[in-house]
Amino acid sequence: MSKTLMLVKSGLAAGAIGGVALVAGTAPTHAPQPAQAAAHVVKTAAASCADPAWNATTVYTGGQRVSYQDQTWQAKWWTQGNTPSAGDASPWQLIGQCGGGTPSDPPLVQVPPPTGNALCRPEALAQTGGVDVPYCAAYKQGGAEQLANGSRRRIIGYFTSWRTGKDGSPAYLASDIPWNKLTHINYAFAHVDGNNKLSVNETAPGNPATDMSWPGVAGAEMDASLPYKGHFNLLTQYKRKFPGVKTLISVGGWAETGGYFDASGKRIDSGGFYAMSTNADGSVNQAGINAFADSAVAFLRKYGFDGVDIDFEYPTSMNDAGNPLDWTIANARRGALNKGFVALAQTLRDRLDRAAAQDGRYYQLTAAVPASGYLLRGMEAFQGLRYFDFVNVMSYDLHGAWNEFVGPNAALYDDGKDAELARWSVYTTPQYGGIGYLNTDWSYHYYRGGLPASRVNMGVPYYTRGWKNVSGGSNGLWGTAVGGNCPTGLKTCGDGAVGIDNLWHDLDEKGQEVPGGSNPMWHAKNLEKGLAGSYLASYGVDPSLPINQLVGSYQRNYNATLAAPWLWNASKRVFLSTEDEQSLAQKAAWIDANNVGGVMFWELAGDYDWKPQRNNGQGEYFIGNTLTNLLYNAFSQPAKVSARRADASPAPTAAIDVGFSLGGFKLGDQNYPINPKLTIVNRSQTTLPGGTEFQFDVPTSAPANIADQSGFGLKVISAGHSGNNIGGLKGDFNRVSVKLPSWQSLDAGQSVTLDVVYYLPISGPSHYTVGLNGKTYAIRDEAPYLPYLR
């Protein structure tokens, strides 16, 4: 590996800020707001500097004195070109202050404190310069979100467009949503159309969003005063009754990230998010992004949604990631996808903030984001996080029939036995530190590198994943099931469950069942109880088969270390990974203990209740609210555990304008070890002398072995976690330190770049500080209202 060290001049507006590379043409987040116009420099009286100013070309011998930055320095021995700085290795000794105060009281530019809407801006959310964004319409002072129904954490349910009942299967309409138990509803899905605009095929006759109706269904009557029918008509009506519940339009998803379904149901391979955000030559498609962002604003205004949820699966540089139908266009753009995603997030933030200021209501921007360490390795340091109000981590689909490794859909913790990770030597490769990365707890800690805990929500599945013909394992857990008829694009796959064990089956492009063991949880509960549901025929299962042939015996199992339940049918060797009240209660307690923002679930129609009148009066499980009620009851009552402190980093009282960024990432498949370049740019007017110390936090999603390859001695000085993560990571952050060499200084506008190396993906970093002349400074990107050193 190369060991590079670069020192370059850069303009004060150049570089990257807060760990995030700026997109061309972007103003820094600390661009002065109107309230900052009265900023002024404050100096305290001190003796004038009588000694000559230090000069880099002059030779000094022991005992000679110079003045430098309002301080008197004395040479300890012969020196030339060494910037005056403190430290045993420095040839200079600080004598005292002259002309500008004391070392602990440097000249600072005072910044007026935030007022008005700025008091409600969520912590670390990117600002749109020059715009008075009405944050206080959605957030409280201090940045906590105003949540509906008395909940103290977010409860976000996805509502799908296709469960209309028109195909004979059970319907799930807006009238079925437990509006009094939720804080947010995401409508799934809109798509990116061929003109790079947000669409739900709303002009097509009979489309479910705006032109469908359900005559005779109580609670689903259309409001004729609205200019549209369909789901949106019902959502608008119920939103009037529950105005605190926020509704967002979710764009993309697995099937419509790289294309879309037209009005006839045919999939159009348009390129979707991939083509809208990036060009074939690897450049950002800003024209496409602008068209989409403008259409999103128009869409929100037309239909009354409170925001946009981006479900881009996935802007990763890992080859063959995402839907195989998208690989042709996605693989050619892998090196540009993260850059395009950041530009998309930044542009949407700008357009939504400007629209919010005009409309006097706040528009949220959120994202559904991956949980797998494999996918995240190809998403650099997830530089776009700062633009989202919050992210919803898809901490499910961590195991499924796309490969042969039989395991939990959504384990809370690692147990050190994950068969997929063991296969690829993750537990035995020393650099990984024994950390397993296919679990909810790991993915939460990954996102803590770039976001406060309050802006991260964890996903739970209201559905199952499963395999048939499972061999080995403990009642199937960590066994294998190798498939022979793989879906399009997959050379190898698992032997996914089918038939009655795959009730919510997807269809491939040929209309054939995709094996995967996908069932609503209410069906899984009936399998557990040995019941053949009365609804089977509507899903294509012959209900006349003998009950033992149809269902068989499903034994419920629970692994407390994983916090994961599953059903095991020994006679059929079928394994179905489930989610139920026991596992969800354990996750809710974990969310409280870690002060996580809340929970998101896919999807509302998968929840269950026991219905005693159904199935000819014998009773059965069917669509209900048991799991959602559990979450609401947990989060509407006082927390039973003490929430972990949000941050444990120092709290400086002043700031300095120094920028940091990670860049130069290799494509994901070649990105091991992860070996980007850390660039530090001095945007202040103060020279940073040799010995200046920079500290920052990296999340414990990566072991505490981050280092540099440039001779700067970058190292972890405080480990938040060590060893494996069985039962969860113990702390949120590893604290990192790196110092300028004693012989090197950074003048105004200069930057230094060093190679760093780590072994599991991180977001961020964050919580930067600069140690200068015995004082610790925050950086202005993270602390825009602190007085700052010029």
C-alpha cells in the first residue's frame, strides 16, 4: 500500500466540512445568517509585542525571542522553519502573551445565539443558507420532534398501495390504519418516471393512489370535495382527523429503484434513481436531480404530504448489489452512485426548505437505509446523512433465501455463530475484532457515527423469511438450504420456502412465484397454532388439502441472545424467521436504553390480532394491531430504563474553522481494508502549528484499530468497545487522535492529506475538536453558534 502525504494550498471556501465533502457550488453550512451580521472580534488588553515577528527563513539560536500570534516565544536550540508551538519536541518555549490577551483567552469572533426557528433545528441537520426554515412547525426548541398521540419516540408504519382487495386477497386501506398509535405513515411507493419526476401514475385511469374507490366499505367512503379519489382521498380525510400524524410519500423500493411499473403493471427499466442521479460517464446528473426535486415539491403541495422518504436500494459501489433487474445500468455507475446520492439529498434538502419557508409548514426529508455491513462497505462514509431529518434503518432482510445461510431475518444482536459470517472468516480474521455485522445493534452503531441517536430509527419486519429442505443447525438455525432454481441474475441461491410457507410471494418477470418464505405475521401465527387460515384460497393455496399435509407441525423457537424467534417444521424441514411480541418487547427496551429515535416497520398489513369470529367461528389470527399496540404502549409511558447519554465528547466553549473529510474510497469490492484519505483543511486565519492535535469520534461499528499510513501516528485513544459484540456493542464511539508533526504547520488555506485504514464500515466521523495552544476548540461546522477563533 502506498504511503502518501500531501500538503496543498486551497481556497478558504474549498475542501470539505464536518466530515462531508461539499458538492460543487455549495455554500459552507456556516455561511453567515442574517442574525450573525453583528459578529465582532473581542480582544483583551495585553502588553504589545516588542520582539521581532517570527520568520520561517530566519535562523534562530537558543535564547532568541520572537513574537508569533500575539505571543512571545523563545528558542530552546538552533532552529529554522519550525513554527512556534508548545511541546517537548518543539524547539520553542512559550514565554507569555503579548498584544492580544492570555493563552486561555484568545481573540474570538462573537456569534449571536440562535433565535426564532433556528432554536428548533434538529441537532446536526444541514442548514440551507439564507432561508428561514420553519423548523418550529415540526420540532420543539432544542430539536426534539413534535410527535403525535403522546408518543415519546417515532412509530413509523409503511402503508402499501397494492393491498386494495381488487385481486381477491384481503384489502388494507387507510381506514384500517391505527392512526391513534402512529407518529408517521410512509406511503409505498411512488417512483421516478421516465422524465425524472416523482409519480404514482396518477393520470392513469383506475390507479390506486388517485382513481380507485371502495363502494360499500365502511370508513372508506370518498370525499367528493377532493379533486382525487383512491388512497390519497382516504389519507387526506384521516389526516384531518389526526393532524399530528405526519404522512410521507416514499419513493423507490426494491422493485422500483431502477425502474417503475406503468399503469398496465409492466415494469419499465428506465434507470430510476440510478439514471436520475448519475450519468453514464460517472458525473452527477444535476439536471435530472433538479427535475425530480422540483416535482417532489409540487407533489407534496398537491396532495398534502408532510415530506419525502427516499428508498434507494442501493447507492452502493458493491457490484451486483440491489435488484438483479437493475444491474445492467447500476453496475456501470457504481463509482458515482454515492456522489449522486449526496447531490440528490442536498438538492432535495434545499428545495424542501425553500418550499417550507414559502408555505409556512415544514417538509421532512427521510431515507430508508441499509443495515448490512456488506452493502455499507460500498457507501463510503455515508456523506449524505446530514441532509435527512432522520433515517429509517432497514434492519431486516439480514438473512434470506438469496443465499443458503439459514438465519434470523432481523436479529437484535450477534451471537458469534452467524453461518454466513463464519463462512467468510469474519469471526476469525483478527482485524475484524470478532465483530458480527448482520444485526440491528451493529447497524444502529454504524449510523451513530454520522447522526445523533434521535435521528436514527430502527426497522422491524411484520413479515417472515424462510427456507425449505434445511440441513443442519439447531432446529434449523444456522443450517443451510441450497437452492437449484435461482431467480434471474443469481448464480447461487438458497432453497426458499414456497406455497403455504410463502403466502406473500412475489412474482418474477415471468409471473412465477419467487421462493422466499415471505408471510404476514398473522399467517405465521396461524401456522404456529396449527390452523389452516380461511383466507388461503385468495392467495392461491388449495384449502381442501388435509390439514396435516397443508400445515404440519410448526414449533416456535426463541434465541434470547439474538432476540429472534422462528418456526421450525421438522417434517418439512422448513425454517421461518418471525417477529412477535417477545422479540419486539426486547427491541423496544433496547431502543429506550440507547435513546434511539424510534422504530419503523414494514408493513402495516402484516400485524396481527386474534379474531374469534373468523374461520366459521373457530377463530384465527388475521390483520390487526398487536405489535403496533405494543410499541405504542412502550413509548407512550415513561421509560423503564435510563436512556444512554447522547454524546460523551468534550464540550468546548469556542470554535475554529477547520474542515475534515474522508475521500478517495475504492469501489466496494476492492475496498478491503477500507483505505480512504483523510483531508484536514485550515479555513481559519490562524496558523495551526506543529503539534496541533485533532480528535474525533468514529462509531464502534468498526473495531478500535483505525490507524494511518502516513506517519502521523493516528490512533484510538479511548475505546468505546473491545472484543466481540455478542449481546451488543457496549459503547457508541471510539475516540481518535492525530497530531501535526512538530516540523509541520498549516497556514490559512492549507490542507494536509493522510492515508487511513480501518476494517469495518463507519459513517461520519463526528465530534471533531482541535487542540491549539493549550485550548480545545470545536469546529464551526458542528458548532456554528460558538464564538470562534479567526
